[in-house]
Amino acid sequence: KQGGGLNVMISGAPASGKGTQCEMIKDKYNLVHISAGDLLRAEVAADTDYGKRAKEFMNQGKLVPDDVVVSMVKQRLQLPDVCEAGWLLDGYPRSLSQAQALEALKIRPQLFILLEVPEDVLIERVVGRRLDPVTGKIYHLKYFPPEDPEVAARLIQRSDDTEKKAMERLRTYHENLASVLSVYESCIKTVDGNRPKSEVFGDISSFLDDHIKAATKVSKPK
Ligand code: AP5
């Protein structure tokens, strides 16, 4: 495994494949995967104060207020495992104020991966997505159905994975995208996410590998 100390953000519309790619990236590069959506869903499931506040916004496809999300992500980023291994931040920042909160702490990515997928494909991915509540793995009824019938029988669907809610999530995404990109202009790598997942991962890996190679050269001059 490689990638120690690497800090990566991954962004893209709802169902563009962020979670799917993160599963592969964290395995190859040994980074700590921090998904803002997963952290929020865990708070909702545990019925915490954060979860109680977040629920209504998530159900409407809106951004959860900063006082919940920013502190939650900041806390997670400061745990020792993250400092040691490096991080892979998924679904954060989603607004200018969230990006600024990290900038204020000098928390910056070396690479900002942006997945691009056409809107009609996103909707098909949203409605067909299923999750395994035991392993957390992401499936799709058409594209990636599980082979094991036991897993197939226990799959669940996210409550915000309807076409209507996905359209609202998409609207929120487009409202905020330009301002987030303006903060990370110098390290954005755009990837065509409308291809088989191994091909998408191939592109992401080569960006990460190139970065690691360049960083190694700088730290070990001949
Ligand atoms: P979050 O959980 O982050 O949802 P999202 O951004 O809408 O992204 P998704 O999880 O829907 O999709 P994904 O890109 O991970 O795609 P996946 O890999 O699963 O956020 C949920 C909510 O939480 C937000 O609406 C908001 O309310 C709140 N929230 C989160 N972060 C916040 C923040 N920072 N601030 C405020 N609020 C926040 O793939 C999708 C499907 O496609 C799967 O079925 C998969 O199998 C399939 N698939 C993936 N790749 C491919 C491929 N290459 N080919 C074919 N199918 C594919």
C-alpha cells in the first residue's frame, strides 16, 4: 500500500461515483476515507443532536447547516489516524463557507478530483443504487448487483434516492459548485465518470501516482 500523507478531495454530483471510487482509492493508497454523507447518516441513525438537526435538510436534498457539518468534519480530520495516513475527503466542502473553514485551518488537498457525469445517467444511478448495511458496500441493481443471494436479500435503499429528491440534490450541487472550485483551482483534476468504474479509477490512480512520484523526487534529490 502507498500514499502516506496524501490529502485528496473528491467531488461530483449526486451518484457521480464518489463513494464507489473512494472504496478503491482507500484500498490502494491506504488513506482514511471521510464521507460527509456517511458521517451525517451515522448521526441520524444514532439519533444524536446533530442527527436530529441534519435529518430534515437531508430529506429535502439541501445542505445541512455549517454548524453541524463543519464541526463534524473538522473533528474527524484531527484524529490521529488521519494525520498519519492522509485523508480522502468525500462530499466536503460543498459550499464556499465550508471550504473557507478548512482554509482557515490550513487544511488543503494536494489534489481535487472532480467527477463529471451527464444528468440522465446520474438519475438512473440514483434510483438503482442499493447499500449493504452490513459491509457498507455500494451496489446497483443493473450495473453492480451482488453475486451472493444473502447480500441481495439484505440490501437497502437510501431515503433520498428517489428521482424527485435527486433532482433537488442536483440543484443544490450546481448552485454551489463554482464557488467551491474557485478555492481549489490550482489542483483540480477533472475525470470523465461516465465510464466503467475501473476506467474511472485508472485515471484517478494516474493522477495520484504522478503526484506521489513528483513529491518523492522533491524530497529525495540526487
Ligand atoms: P452524500 O451521501 O454525500 O450524497 P451525494 O453527494 O448526493 O452523493 P451520493 O452518495 O449520492 O453518490 P456518490 O457520488 O457517492 O455515488 P456512488 O458511488 O454511491 O450526501 C447526502 C446528503 O447529506 C446531501 O444531500 C446533504 O443533505 C448532506 N450532506 C452531505 N455532505 C454535506 C456537506 N458537506 N454539507 C452539507 N450537507 C451535506 O454511485 C451511485 C450509484 O452508481 C451506485 O449504485 C453505484 O453502484 C453506481 N455507479 C458508480 N460508479 C459507476 C460507474 N462507473 N458505472 C455505472 N454505475 C456506477
